[in-house]
Amino acid sequence: MTQKSIIIFSEDFPPNYGGIAQWAAGIAKSLHRMSYSVQVLTRHISTDAEISQSQESYPVIQVHGNRWRQLRSYYALRAMKALYNREKAPDVVIATTWNIARGITGILKKHGTKLIVVVHGLEVTRKMNWMKRVWLINTLKSAHQVIAVSNFTRDRVISQHHIPQDKIITLPNGVDPDRFHPLADVSILQKRFSLVDKKIILTLARLQERKGHDKVIEALPMIIKEVPNAHYLISGVKKGTFYQKISQQVKNMGLESHVTFTGYVEPDEINLFYNLCDVYIMPSRELKKNGDTEGFGITFLEANACEKPVIGGRSGGVVDAIENGITGYLVDPLDVEEIANKLTLLLTNDQHAHLLGQQGRQRILKNYTWDAVASRIADEISF
């Protein structure tokens, strides 16, 4: 059988961190292990990124462009033309967002290359002008297949943009259980942030309103009454208006001794941060004013892989990421009392918390590894 060739075209790719970057890297590595010929095209970041990406077992090609947001379609088309000029046409291009796919639908059709577009959440649910919406609809209709990372995202693509249901398959995000796994020793972080003998609540995510950090902070006084040594660790780049808002919120509530903003977490320390916590929480909510939603929430899987119980907002695609009562809990993201109650339950019942964490890792090993997701992609799309 001829080896199928696959291009994964993604604006974000490690060392950039985030759900889309992790999706691209996880699927690329797994498809490569399955003996597909895999290449990655990604936005140019830096020379350091090129050095890091050169360590992969498949080619990672950076696409240059100085005005990426305005001209990404042109840069993507130019990169595909260059690829067709130097080698045989690939069998499949997997575009990790519709924005990157928009500029290459024509050239792929011309060369007989299948296009698969991944939809995550925000990029298809946010408010957009009529022209951008037309671009989105035309791009998804031009695709051979659309992969939605959650039932929520699939339903929104159908209801908001009228994409035929039979064109869409729902495949969850995955996680690398070799990268994210339980650790016994987290003393280096306990000492760094003065957290010895603390009960740690962690949110590791961009500091954005929809992530729900503010509601966890509101819940802290109720939690501290039951768990005096509770400490909230907020990990993410310390910048932007929402960071300013919640850092002021902490001061106004007199919670400075119970909250630490760690700033950016280096990729090689992320597993350590998950292992430091007793509970991982991200009570994401939908911001209807601009269509801002959580398409899935890959950090829930990463924390579960470290055998940590998780709490997420009953909103968007989070309901696919957490098995309520089995791997963690889903809560009303605006109900501060419910958030406090669930956190208190897990912080005061180590045996129950450990059980949920163990069940979370078992669930991942069964269905949510990148190998499992890549196998389903290969089976359902018939490369």
C-alpha cells in the first residue's frame, strides 16, 4: 500500500502553547508513528522555535510573513504553492483552523488534495462581520471533512453557519500521558512559591474573562472558612485588562496571602504545576456579548492525566472534557456557592479527590490519548 502523505497546517505549534498547538503536535506525532508521511507547516515564530522544531521526527516548516493577521491567506497559499513546486502533491491537508484553510481551498482542489478543517470553538462562535462569516461558511463547505472537537462546537457550526451535518465528525481533544503523568516530588515549586503545607487550587490558562478566575476568587472566603490553608495558584502571563481586574480583586478582598500569580509557565514545567495542585479548576462561561466560549478545555485532560480531580464550568465544550462525578465536577460557572462547595469537598476529602483523579487518568488512557484520536481520524476520514 502506498504511504499516504499528510500536511498539518497550523498557525500555532510548539514551542507555542495552547489547545490548537497541542492538537497539531499531538496528531502530527501520532500519525507519524502510524507510518503516515507527515509534514507540519506553521507560522514563523523565531530562530529558537526553528531549533526546537528541528528536534521533531517529522519536518516542521515555518511559514514567514510580517503581517500575519492581515495576510495569512496569502502566506498560506504561497507556502502551498512552494510545496507543490518542490514535491508530489500531498494526499491530505489538515488545517487546524478555518482561517488558515481559507486561502488554500482552490489550490488543494486543483491538485486533488483532500482538505480537512478542524473547528475548536471561539473561532466559529465569536461575533463576526458578514464578510468574515461568508468566508467561514465557504471554507467549511469547501472542505472534504470538518472535525469538531466537541459536540457543542459541532452543534454551533450547524446552527449558526448551516454546515451540513454529514460533513462534520466530532472527535475530542487528546493528551500525551507520557508527558502528563503523576509525580511524587513537587518540592521545587512548593519552595519557590512558599506553598509547603498548603492545599493548592490551580488554574493554568490564559488570563481571560471567560476562564472564570474571578469566580474562584469570589469563592475563596467561603473555602478558607473550611480549609484555612487553601491557596489559589493562577498560572498565566500577567498582562491585559483582565489580569489587572483580578489582581485588584484579590487586593480588594484582602486575599493576597491566599492567591499567587505565577506568571508564564515554561512548557517543561507544566506537568510539575499540575502535580503541585490538589484540585484543578477552570469554571469557563460563555460571554454572549461577543460569542466567547470554551470549545473543549484541554487542560482538564492534562490535569486528569496527572491524576488530579478537575472542576469546570457547565458551558461550551467543557461538558465533553469532564465526566461529571467520575473525573471531576461540572458547576454553574456563575454560581460562586456551588464552586466553593465543590472545591471544599475535594480539598477536605483526599480519598474522594484521589479516586476522581485516578478515574480521570484511566479514562484518558482508554479514549483520550493522541494515538486514540489520530486512529479515529484515520478510520473515519479514510485517508
